[in-house]
Amino acid sequence: MSQPPPLPKSSDDQTVMYIRVKRNKTTYFLQCLPSETVLQIKEKLQELLDQPVNDQRLTLLPNREILDDSKSLADQKVENDAVVALTLRKDDSEFEEVNIVRANDFYQSRETDGGF
């Protein structure tokens, strides 16, 4: 069997990684470096979503650990292809609950409704 291709390197020779940021039925694939802080990731998301960084919360799945803005991805054991849940601040200043719809959930719900 052949080996998967190595991850690309950045200009300063760090390994580039990808994380999957999920919210409801949407997944954002972000290219990042292990040395980037969570705040830097939120800034990337702000450009995509037009949501201020203070209104975003990132949670590492599956352990549901809330990521600290001031720490790097590497410091918080966020690895390549990690799944991170995005929740947004609601009007009452509380954050919404993590709500990620998986493809399996969709098919299971159709089966229980007597679908295909």
C-alpha cells in the first residue's frame, strides 16, 4: 500500500494542518498552523461568517473541551483533521448549545419515521 502524501509545509517550515469547524449542518475547512492561537482561528471565521470573535466559542470534539483564545492549537492538543464545534453568542449573552447534524443522524431519523 502507498503512504498518504505528507502534509505541506508553511514558509517558516511548520507543518500546515486542517481543522473542521462545524455548526449545525455547515462545515468550514480551515487551513492553519499548530502554532496559531484559537483567537487567530476565530479571526479567520470572522471573515467567513461576519461574527465578532467575542461572539464565537470553539469546542474541541469529542471531549467538548472549550478552547482558550490565548493558547495555540498545539498547546490544546488540536491535531490535523480535528473536529471543532462553533457556537455563537445569543441575544441574552449566553452561548448556544453545540448542535452538529451528522449524516448518520439524518439517515437514522428517516429510518425511524418509516422512510427508506
